[in-house]
Amino acid sequence: MATINEISKDDLNWQIQYDSSKCTLCGRCVAACSFNAIKVDVEKRRKVVSIGDVPTPKVTTTTIPVIKQITRNALNCVGCGVCSRVCPNGAIKAVHEDESRFNIKYKCEHGDSIKRGGRSNLNTEGRTLDKIKIGRISQMTDPSLDAQRHTFDVLAPFGRIIPPQELPFEVSSDGDLKISKSMPPVNWIYPIIIGDMSIGALSTRMWEALAIATAYLNEVCGLKVRMCTGEGGIPTRLLKSRYLKYMILQIASGHFGWNRIINTMPEMTEDPGGILIKIGQGAKPGDGGLLMAKKVARHIQEIRGVPKADLLSPPNHQGLYSIEESVQKMFLSLNSAFKFRVPVAIKVAASVTSVSVYNNLLRDPYNIVGGFFLDGIQGGTGAAYEISLNHTGHPIVSRLRDCYLAAVHQGKQGQIPLWAGGGLGMRGALAADAFKMMCLGANGIFAGRLWLQAAGCLGNDSGKCNACNTGNCPAGITTQNPLLVARLDVDKVAENVVNYFLATHLELKKLMAPIGNSSLPIGRSDALVSVDKNIAERLGIQHVC
Amino acid sequence: MFVKDSKLEICNINSLENNKRLSTQELLQLIYQKIDEGYTQFKINACGQHNIGGPLWVKNKEAKLKFIVNNPGQRVGSMGMKGTSIIVEGSAPADVGWLNAGAEIIVKGDGGDTTGHCAASGKIFIGGRVGTRSGSLMKHDPKFDAPQLWVLKNTGSFSFEFMGGGIAVICGLDCENMDSVLGHRCCVGMVGGTIYVRGNISDISESCLIEDLNEYDISFLNNGIKEFLDKINKPEEYKKLSLWNEWKKIVAKPYSSSKKSDRISLKDFREKMWVQGGIFGDFYQDDLKVEEFITKGDKRLRIPYWNNNKLSAPCEFGCPIGIPTQKRINLIKQGKIKEAVDLIFDYSPFPASVCGEVCPQLCMDNCSRCFVDEHIKISDLAMMSRDVKFDKFKTDKKEKIAIVGSGVAGLSCAWILKQKGFNVEVFEEDTKIGGKLTQVIPNDRLTRQSLNADLNRIKNSGIKFNLNKKIKQNDFQELEKTFDAIVIAVGAHTPFVIPFEGHQRLIKGLDFLKTINRGEKFELGKKVVIIGAGNAAMDVIIGAYQMGACEVTAIDIQKPMAFEKEINHAQSLGAKILWPCYTDKITKEGVWLKDGTLIEADNVIISIGDRPNFDFIDRSYLNECNMIKINEFQQCENNNKVFAIGDSVKQGLFTNAIADGRKCAFNIINMFENLPLNKYEKRTKVSKEDIKPEYYATYSPLKVQNLPGYEEDKRCLSCATCRDCEFCLNACPTGAIEKFKNEKGETIYTSNIERCIGCGVCAGVCPCGIWTLQPNSLNFV
């Protein structure tokens, strides 16, 4: 029955290994599989045996129910592993086929490119940051600090910093120093921002859990953590609440949800914590936002103001043709949106042109550029063409370093805060990555996918799951299907995020203390060493062996 | 350098004489020497020398060492031991009593930074203030008395960092204007000990608790303050310092509560402090209940449905009439042989002649049994109905229907209407009923026995037949007036002829077949060419061989449209079928093709289809192609009570004609009953992958051959029709499936939503494709 061009199990990335001798047909694996990748079927077992002293054929035929992988390529196993989690007997698991032909088969079948979520799955080995150590330890010559018990100033600026010599001080008639002009707004916040992930990309529960964790970290733990909303609309209830001050509102090329933000302004009791203009993202630079129709549920349609369809945001902001125009239109408009009280920053994908862009912004004569966010190739995404995920982008480390040194060269470091992200924390040690990036010149960092992993994401960077785009997220994190969302525990997710932040906060101090910094070590590249000569040379840090 | 005071046995040391200062080492070594000589009391006029006072002891453990010191350097009394007392008359620089292990140290003035740092026993009394980080890392070894640090005024910042034990008393005298008598960021990392404080405290570490004094505290302080003030010679301050409500006590949080924080839980935070009802609450309903992977009821990812008889089996779907063979066989299985045999008459009056013989049996093309061995023996099954006879149907309806033409379409329509009790009158131009079935199908393909059985049954049904009655225009107008509905079923009896050169030589296939079927002889030569290779052309081939031809060739411009079965039959007689062949002309030599080839022929027969003849109806019934204009219900567009069916609408198979007749009959009834007309579309076909041939044993061809039709229930896979095997009932892992009989006595299976987890085991094991699994999320997203 089968022919060569039919998709068979052998062609797929993930293959179900099933042991019917262990299976009790309890049905749990099939009931729990959100991808509809397996089904119950029957198999015929025919045995011809000889019983006796001479050839005596006996045929026995049995038909037994089994679990089978569905091979239609629209319904693929993504290796999420839920089947093996729920199987009481260890009878089933998904195994990755490294040499799979799926990439070719899929394109031949559909004339379309593969889409997925996750991060670049190529070259995850040998991360630059893992080859850098903090090699300068304070002993004898300068005081080191006790990480657990000393007090540290762990705050980073979001907003335009005016250098001392340009501060508009004047002496008033009563002899006091006074500021004579209005100053650009600056919010001093925790140096780790919860990166921009939209409502729509995330489930309601996941997004709300992040918002709750953010509020909790501020109000209960005293960490001024900010969350960037992503651009997928923002619930009016949040806009009207006092928690708005912990939110950095995002505007991207789709401008989704901004009508509600604007219309809610008269009822806001707080200013937002900042505004982030998204120009590009590290996971798919040069490509726009993508939300597959399957995730555009009714509430998403409402909050975004769109019908059910694949939502593709353009790669560029329509109507921006030059950096001058970007500064004028986007920065000026969004600064004025909140009457110049709220700092406005910009996020771009790391690129070979990043330094030029940053240099341009540094000239900002209007003091309206409140931050430069650089996103590297290892950044995650909810949905992208795999070709973009795997083959476009720029690593973040050297580009961040270049931007910082460009500012140093002009004597303007710290004036437009540098924030870096893209795969930071992907090995689980966000504090180390953040610390190293700060030593290389970042004022702060942002991370996104890490929080999904904290929430229980089953995926990894070797292709496991990565199905955020399908709307079938087995963890209820990146789906709008209420049946799957129901798997996610809002309170537990919020708690995990809070705890990860507290652990990270402790770890950051554990790294600040040995180099004797009680404030963030921005630009302290003297503290870093690398055993990799190329990395050391490129970043201008000590090569050690 | 020193003077022995014999009376008091005090050793006086002046460390600076004649501008010569003893170094710290020289001074300390002098002290060691004098202790060895037996001195226990020292009066030292120091000059900033360090570490005066410890660790020192005398061999006689009862003896005490006493130092009165002026102008000491850092670490006075550091590492001091029990039995040592030190009095500093003025102030002392940093590290007074550092690592104090039991000495009593009195500083009448101020102490410097880190006073009492790491003190583990003994008492330190400071008559002024102390500097930064004082009291840090004080600790209490339970084998010794707890260390005490008494300060009359205040401390510098970062005091009592990492304090682990002991007692400190900060009296805050004359410090009323300070915001904190403990400086800033005091008590960071404090894990034990007690600090009594009088005065303001601010910026204290979160690792501590500030409490009011209890009775024990007051009694301790009351005694202690008196001693302290005596030591520093300021007893007059007692009154000021003994207002106990001005005092507080600082202790570390107990280990158990500092380890597990007393932070509010996230759940409480969400419920009490977060936006009430959630930020999405005004447009997205969510009870925030957390589900496990395995769910029941309306939380299941997928839901099974028992779709018995809702889908079409492949045989039913393949049959143009939609005869439900699976249902027929299921009746046999239930022992209802008569019902099974009679069932076909609800669909067709031609079980033997059409189903049993001439039909190409499209129903069997997709028979699921083919995946086991061979398809169901449909002919045998059909033949079981051949000899069924009915009583004349009663006529209990008033409406009259005229049917023009007694071919398969007309008779099928008449049969259904007659069954339903209508007055049905058939008008036939020929002498016999049956149309092409009678007129053109060779005996080879249709036995007279089957034909006559079916036709006689129809004739005896009560339908009124008018033979030899050709309907002309005025007749039709009369029918329009006198009948409630008229069905045009005149077939297609005008053969197509293409005007090739020499077309006059062509014999028309239809005429040829009709002649033979009348039993007449048709003279043919040895070589015959037939233009056309459809099913009718295959009949012509059979006829040609019957009439004595030896070499018959059928040609076509395209792939032959005839069914494989018909082609095989023709080829088995010796016929050649060639394509693509483009005829150029016909001559007495035969057929010349456009490429110049000659196919020799004594006779050339054309059989490329026939057209209907509508000269009996008004032009207004016809379209620009002279075909009758009808809608999708077989109803004429310009006259609602006139219907048209069969070859007169579109040339097709006998089964298409029967289907038309049946559909037309039901729509006529619908019209009479003022119901909407119906397209009678087929039901969706059951998916092949839902039928499980794996359950069935493969029979040998011989076994298949020997199995009579009425035992085909042994082989039928019962597609889309529940065979009531109870496999689902047994396989369901949660016992959700229930079986019962409804009020009609039919067996029904259901899945209990309280138990079902939506796993689809029922669907997976169902041999017949009855259980299907549908995504539940369609209701939401």
C-alpha cells in the first residue's frame, strides 16, 4: 500500500518508539497528546509455526490494538515528550532522528517553508559567554564584599542620561542650585527586563503570570523588575491599574492594541515604566511578527482588533525610511504620548550595522532616545520561518561590545543606556550572562524564553517541541486553546519566575562581590578573561591559559 | 624605663622618654618580661603602641592582671583573656577589644572603628561613642560568658554586621537628634545576639526584629547600667538612662523564619493585591483551575462520537444509486434474510439484470474486503433478489404521473412512485418495455432470465403501460393538462455520426444492436472496424462477433472510456482496441487515419454515443444545445411539474438512470407534499483508515468462490455500520462505553463523559469506523 513518495515515519524528525508488550492501552498518551501525533490502531500478528516432529504448519493470527504515530506531515510529533510523561509503564517515547528527510519532504509536499518557534537550533555549542570567566578577584589589594550580606546597588537606567557637565543647573536667587530646564525622564530599574512577548504569542495565563510576578518582585521583594509587554494589545484593566508603572509598553510595526492604550490614557493612574519601540528582533532579523491563525482566538481578535487570520506584521515600520525619520517620528511621538514623562527606548536586531545606528542615535540632540536594545541571534520567538531562525542574525556579544566601545570613543558611554539580549540565560545561568554582558558594556539585559522555561516549557534548543507557532503548546504557555491553557498554573508560574529572579539576584551579587563592586560593573572588562584567544582579542579582554 | 612601686607592686611603664619611643614590640616584650617577674598590675603611659592587654596570663590562675593605660594605639585589649582588666583613661583608636576572649576593657572616652569586633567573651565599656562596624561578628561560645559591649553614646554606620551572639547596649546619651544611634545599614547579616538601644534607629537590616523590652531585659539593664556607669565614672546619668520605655531590643530573626521567607504567597498576592478578577477578566473567562494532562468531560482535548449509519460505506458511496450493501449484509448477519433480499427494491427494480449482470459494479471498486482478499460477491447477492415477487402495489394516492419512456430511468421512477401508491402511467413507443436494456444489451451480457424476472415484476406492480404509443407534441400537451407530473425518460436513441468523407458507409451502432436484439440477422464481412471504444462500442464488438465477423477493431481518439471489465470481455473475443486514432475518411477499403494508415474493413460501425430526440416537446423546454433545461432536482426549468431523467438528460450508466429515476420520484412526492426538493446527495464516505482489515482472516480464492451470497456476512467488513462486536466496550480503558437498546430496539453505544478521557481507543479499535474522534477545541478557538 505504501509508496515511496508517501510520508512515512522514517521521514520524520521525531519518531515514536513504542513497546506494545509494556502497553496496557490505558489511552493516556493519546488523550494527552496536544499535537494529535499518535493514535490507537490495530496490528495483525500472523505466526506460522511447526509443532511436532515433522513439518506440521500451524498458523495463528491475532489482531492487537497498538499506539501508532500519525505520519501525515501536518500532524507531526514534535518530541514534546508528554506521551512518555503520562505513560505509567514507560512504553512510549519520542526519539529524535538526526538524519531526517523532513525538511526536504515538507518543502516538496507543500511548496512552503517550515515555520516553528523557539531559538536558532544551530551552533548552540561553544557559546562565547561560556568561554569567558570572571578572572579578576579582589584579594588584599582592594576590598571584596560579602555577597549574601552586603548591600548592593543593582539598578540600571532606562532613559536618557545627561552627563554632569551638561546638567542645566543654575544658582537661584536664594542661593540654591536649581534645574533650569526639564530633564529627560530616567527610571532606575532592575538590570534584567522580562523581554517582550505578546499577548497572543503567550497564553492569557502565561502573560498574566509574568505580570503578576513583576508586580510581586516590585512590591514584595523590592526588586524593580520591569516587564516589556510585547505588541499584542494590553488589557485595559492592567492599563488602569497601579501596576502599569512596572510595564514597558511596546510598539512594533503592527501597532496592535495602541488604540486601547491611547483611549485609556485619561483613566490611567500611573505612567508606564517605559516605552520600547521594536524595530527588529534577533531571532528573525529582517522579518516581521508572525502569529498563526490558529492562535488568533476570539479574545486575541478583540484585543488586537483583527479578524482570524495569520497575522503578519511587516518587517519594517511602514513609513520609516531613514534613521532621522525614526528619531523624529517614533521617538518624538512616543515621548510626547506621555507628555515627555516616560522614557522611550528602541530595540533592534544585532547586525553588522548596529554600531552605525548607535553612533547616529548618540548624537540625539533632543534627549529623547532613552535606550538602545540589541537582540542577538540566539533570541527566541513564538513563530518564524525556520530559514530565518537558523540562518539569519548576528551574535550579541561582540556587537554589544562594539557599540559600547563606540560610545566610549565619543566619551558618551552610559548616556543612551545599552541593553542586550538574545539567548541570555539559555544555559540556565542568567546572572553569569548578565554580569559578563555588563562588564562588556551593557547597562542591563533582557530575557524572554527563559521565563517560559521557568514556567514549564518542554522544549529545548536541540529541536525538541519548538512548536509555539502551532497553538498546540502542551504546557499551555504559547497556546490560545483553553483546554491546553488550563494545564498552566498561574500562581506556580509566577512563583517560579519570582524565585528565579531572587536566585539570579543572589547570583549577581555573588559575582559582583568578588570583583569588589557594590554597584553594577558596567564596562569593567578588566574583570573578564577568556581562554579563547580569538574571543579575548575580539572583545579586548585578557587571554588566559 | 620603669619604676617599681614596691608598696603597690605596680609596674609603671613610660613608653616615651627622652624622645625615645618604645616600639610596640619592645613594649609588649617588656610587659611579658615583667609578668614573668611576678608583676600583675601595670600603669602604662603609652604612645600609640598596639595590642596592649592581650593575650596575657599569669601562672597562678587565681591572679588578675590589670592595666591602666594612657594614649594606647589600635587593638587595645584585643585577644584579652579572662582575668585581665584594662582601663583606658581617655579615648582609644580602632579595634578596642577585637577578638576579646574574656577581658574587661573600660575606655573612659570614645572607642574607634570596629570596637568589639569579633568579641566572644568579656565586657567592653565605652564611655563615649564608637566608630564604624563596631560590634561586628560578635559571637557567643556557650562554654564562656557571653561578650558584652556597652556604649554610652552611639555607633558609626554598619554596626553589628554579621553579629552572631552576645549583648550590646547602646545608650544613646545626648544623641536625641540623630536619625540612628546605630548609624546606617546596621545589623546586616545579623544572625544572633541582642542589642539594647535607646534612641532612634533607622535603615536597619531586614534580617532583624525590633522588640520591646521584657522584665528580664529591664532587670539585666538595670543592673548592668549601674555597673557600666560606675566603671566609666558617670553614675549621675543613671536617671536619664533608666526610662525603660525609651529602650528597644534588636534580635535576629529566628533561623526557621529567615530561611523560609514570610513573603506573601503568589496565590494570596494574586487574590488580594492583584487586579481583581484578573487583567483579562473582562473579556476572557478563566476560572484558573489547573488541569492535569488527562482530563474528562468538557475538558477533554478530543471527544468520541458513535456515528453508526451516519457515514457511507465505500460500496454505498461508489454506487450511483447509493444502494447500502453493507446494510443488506448486516440484515443477513442478523438472520433477517427476507428484509435483506427485499431491501434493494427500495432503491431499484432491477436487482438481477442491472446489479446482477450488466452493471460494472462501481460499488465494488472500493470494497474494503479487497484489503483482505477479494471484494464482496455483489452479483451473487443481487441474484438473491431475482425471483422475489410482489403483490400488486395498492394505489391510495390521487395524483397521476405520466412517464414518457419505459427505459431503465422511466421504470425506476415509475416503480418508486407505484410503491408509494401513486397512479403511474408509462408511455412507450416500442413494443416492449425496458428501453436499451431490452433493445441493445447482448444476450452475452444479460440473460433473458434475469431481464424477464425484473421486467415481469415491474409489469405486475400495478403500473399502467401504454405500448406502441409514440408521444407527439399534441399528446404531450394533453399529458401536461391531465397529469399532475410528467417525467421525460425517452433516453437517447439518435446515434451521433461525424461527417467524415464516406460517412454514408457507416453503420450506426445503436441500430446494429437493436437489430440483433430483435433476433434479426445483420450481414457483416470478416473485418469490422468500430469507431468509438466506450461501453456501447464493447457491446457492438460482441454483436459483431455474433454476426460472424472474424477480425474486429475498435478505435478511439482517446483512452477508451469503456470499463476494464467490458474491455477485457471484448478482448477475450479477439478484438483489438487502438488509440489514439484520428479518422480521416471511410472508403470501401476501410478506415483511413489522418496519418495515412489504412485499417482494412468490410464494415465500419460508428458507436460514439447517442442523442435524445425532443421533437415532442416545445422548444421552450430546451437550451441552445437542444438539451432539456433542468435544475439540480431533475425538474424542468420552464415547467415545474415536468421532470427529465436518464439518458435524455445525460448519457450514463444504467445505475445513473436508476438513480435519476429514484431521485425524480422522491422529488415529485416532495412537490406533491409541498416539501422542498432535495438533491439527494451522497453521505460522506467513511475514511479508509478507519476500517480495520487487520481483524479479518484472508480466505483462499476457492473458499471465496464456494461461499454463497447469503454467507457474505462472514466476509463483509461492515463499513460505517456497527457490527455490535463490543470491541470498544471491552477495550475502553476507563469503562466509559455503555451499550443499550433504544425504544426502537436498536443497539446503541454511548461514551460516558464523566469517565471518558478522549483517548480514542474506541475509535482506534473499532473495526467498522463507527467511533470517530473530534477535537473539542473547535468549540472554543
